[in-house]
Amino acid sequence: MVEVFFAPAEVNITDPSKWYQPDQSLVVRLERVIEGSRILDGVDEGDIVAVKTHFGDRGTTKMLRSLFIRKIVEILRKRGARVFVTETTGLGIIRDRCTAVGRLEIAEENGFTSQTVGAPIIIADGLRGFDGVRVDVEGKHLKAVHVAKAIAEADFVVAVTHFKLHMRGGIGGAMKNIGVGCVTKTTKFDIHLPSPPEIDKTACSKCNKCIEVCPSDAIINYEIDISKCVKCLGCLEVCGENAVKTGPWLDGDDIAERIVEATKGVMKVVGIDNFAFINFAVDITPHCDCHPYSSVQQVPDIGIFASKDIVAVDSSSMQAYLEKEKISGALIDEDFWEWTSPERQIGYAEELGLGRREFRLREVM
């Protein structure tokens, strides 16, 4: 059975005379979880290691704190690794989070800089989000995955995930961090939408905004040449007439399985043994950190889960969440999960051989 190491977030402060207790810090417990789990034993001196996290969007307030990332970077550097902290651009063209420049500006506003995390910050899929490596997966939904180039070229990846819920996939755990967060715009589109965009000529005003924004010159005579389209959604963003059409945004089993197939592609190119997974089940919101706000927590903070197994780390995080009593004002799981499939993410990943859902939890204090 797969081992998952766990450090609780709960702090014992019942004795007011013992207010100075540095060992109670979750940062200290993070270090102990990493040491106890030995998840970084595969990192050799000189390895280039990507620490993949999420910087949040402008207005997000419950993303991970930078001091957690800094501690992980410090531990990796003690092993002689060459470390960079990384994220990818968002789906789209015109918003700040959709370019490397804007991504870095938002990261800085949210407290992530090379100084605060102790390593260079690199946007893994390039300036506009198209720098990737094509990997064949021959999945049920995705035939190929475009893995962000800096991820594909890394020797080792540490997935540092703010575990939370997800409005379409059910949960945003390590698989979402890898499957969605380590791919280019093209695969992000394929995960979220079933078919390429089309232009409804009856609604088109021929303003040419879509032609001007298209990065691949795929729009000719107000028609989209699918062979050239890179699926960035820029045309939809700038169209004021609602003439650019896509299929309905996916949810439930559809998006859950696509997330897993994309995860498989990322792990295939880097190597399944060259990953370590750390889930922070704290500040658990009912939505992803790509939202420009943060809703109330669903449950009290749980703690940190660490494993070499991506399926087990998400399975253990979700089980712990389900066992917690909800905070007043939280979204009811039964309503939320009517249209999402957190169980399918975990089950399908096990079917594809990415890991095992059954785990043995080992607590580290």
C-alpha cells in the first residue's frame, strides 16, 4: 500500500504560558514531512528542479504563501539542485494572466518574487503560452498533450499544490496542478472545451478584431482555419458581437478524464519517478485559485500531505476533507458535486497507471 505522509495544521495553544512554540509552525512541520517521506531522494546534485505552484490571480487571497515555497527551495538547494519556481499562462490572450509578463506581475503582487521564494521564477510555457513539447497519449479524449517546455526539460518536478475544490473538476489537487498547470494553452483548451472555435458569419460585424489578435494567422475571410488554430481563445475574448462560438464548457467526467490524460502526458515526458507531490489542505475554497477572488473556507485547515504517488496524495487529501465538518457559509458538497466528478479524477488516474488510490497515512509532527 502507498504511503502518504501527513502533518496536521492544528496547533495546541491550550496552555497560555507556552506561547513561544516554533515547532508548532506549519513551515517547520513541512520540513519534517519532506524529511520523513523522503520524497526528494530522487533529486541528485546538479539536477534542474521545477517547483510547480500557483501564484493566484489578481484579487486572489487564499493561494499558498510564498514562505512554504521558500522552505522547499531551501531543502532542494541543500541537495545541490538547481531550482526554479514555475507556473504557466492562463487560457486566453488579452488578460494579464495570459502572458508571461502579466503572470510575473501578478505573482509579484501576490508575494512571489525571486527574493521571497529564493529561486528564479520562470513561466514554463513561454511569453504567450505556446512553448511546449508534444507528447502522444492516445487517450479516450486527448490524443496528444502539449507539455510546457520548461517542465518537459526539467530533471525533476515538485508539485506544490493548494488543495481545494474545483467548480468543474470537483477537486483541484496535484493532478489539476500537473495536468492543467503544466501544459500550454492548446491543451488547456482541449481540457475545458470539446471542439475548436467557429465564427458565426450571421453575427459577425467584420470588425477585424479577431484577425488582429490571432497569434497564428488562422482567421481568413472570417473563417477559422482549424489546421492553424492554436486554440488560445483570443478571438472569443475580443469579439463584441458574440460571433465566435465554442461548444459548452466541460464538467463532470468529461473534464475529470481530460485532466488525468493531460497529467499522464506531463508525467510521461518527465518520467513518473521524477515527481514529488505536496498538497496543502489549508484555506480550502470551493474554487480554483485562478478566480480573481477567494470565497470563504469550506472546512478548518487540515494540514500537509506528501507522497511520491499522485493518486494517493489526492485521494488522501479528499478523504480528509470529506471527514471535516463544514464551516458556516460553505458550499454544500452534495449540490456542488452534482455536476463535478472528483471521484472520477482519482479512479481514472488509477486506471491509467498513474498511481494507487489506497494509501497508508503516516503522521509526522
